[in-house]
Amino acid sequence: MRIGELTRRAGTTVKAVRYYESLGLIAPARLANGYRDCTGDDVRLVREIRSLHGLGIPVERTRPFLECLAAGSAHADDCPA
């Protein structure tokens, strides 16, 4: 899916997704034309970033939670780190 669909599914803005990508929190694949090719995992990560930020955690400090999800945990707070 492209970035517009990701933003609709995650309930955020294109600017926010680009910011998360610039921080290295998400890394959608790129198509031959340079467009982002986002997946359901990217939607999940963006939703988690937004959720954590809503709890008062700065976006830049969400990395450990996202790594926990990437490692296969069902919830970002499942990892002890």
C-alpha cells in the first residue's frame, strides 16, 4: 500500500509518517518508482508510535517498544527492556 493508505489505516498524517521514517522507526520498502510500499506491519508500528506518544512517551524514545514488536511480541510492553 502507498503512504496515503497507511495514513488512513493508522489515523495519522503523511508528515508524521515521513518523520517516523526519518527517525528510522519505520522503514517501508520502496517501489521502482520511488513510492513507499507500506505493509500491515508498518500500519501496526505507526499505530503503536501514536499510542505511546499519547501516553506521553516522546516519539524518539519509542524505538525499544517497536523493536519488541519487530521481534514478534504481541504487545510492545511484553519485552523486559
